[in-house]
Amino acid sequence: MSELIRFGVSIDEKLLKKFDQLIEDGYTNRSEAIRDLIRDKIVEEKCQDEEEDVVGTLTLFYDHHQRGTTEKMMTIQHDYYSLFKSNLHLHLSHHICLEVIIVEGKRKKLNEVTQKLIGLRGVKHGKLTVSAVDESL
Ligand code: NI
């Protein structure tokens, strides 16, 4: 870790009060909360870059009774096999399955495969959530 730098921040009183309310349950001091906000913004910016290597989860809700959906999902995952690291499958109800997949790779490729999976008939909802590992943070 590099050297800690102290700096002053001018902030509107009302805004600071709202910030303190926001962090009161999870943080013991403002410094750590501000550091986390900065880290979050840096990671968010990184994740917007389509050429960036990112890791994350792809969550899919689908109807396994919909004809062909499961097979098409498998075909797409095999087409992009290097992105898919681990799957968790839960039978949520008689019809609906939840699949949580740990993914890793270029943001552009993950967006592409996510669109293909979400676009399948029978997939009710899907969401890709990513983060970028930056050890300098
Ligand atoms: Ni299932």
C-alpha cells in the first residue's frame, strides 16, 4: 500500500449530513466511506471499457418447460465456454429455474453472450453484474 495523504474537503452542510446518515450503519469513519466511493467509481469506469477483463455473475431466470430453451442455453454457453467458470442451478418452482453463473473475460464478449442468453424465448429475466480486479486499489 502506498503512503496515506490527508486532504481537506469543502462540502455543503446538508450534503455532509446526508452522507453521514448514509454511512452510519456500515462505517466507523468518513475516510473509509470516501475511499470506498472512490474505488467504486474507478471500478465502475473500468467496467465500462469493452476491452477490459472483468469478472462477475450472470443471473438468469428461465422456464425450463419452454421447448428448446435449456438446449439453446447450453449451446450458447459452449460457444463461449472460456467465459463460463462455474454454475449454480436452483429449481425455484415447478416451472422456473434460477441459474447463477460466474463469468470472466472481456466486457465486450460478456455483453454479447448475455444478450444472446437473455434474448432466448423462455428466459424471463437476466442480469450481468461485473467488477474489475484492480490490486492497486
Ligand atoms: Ni431447474
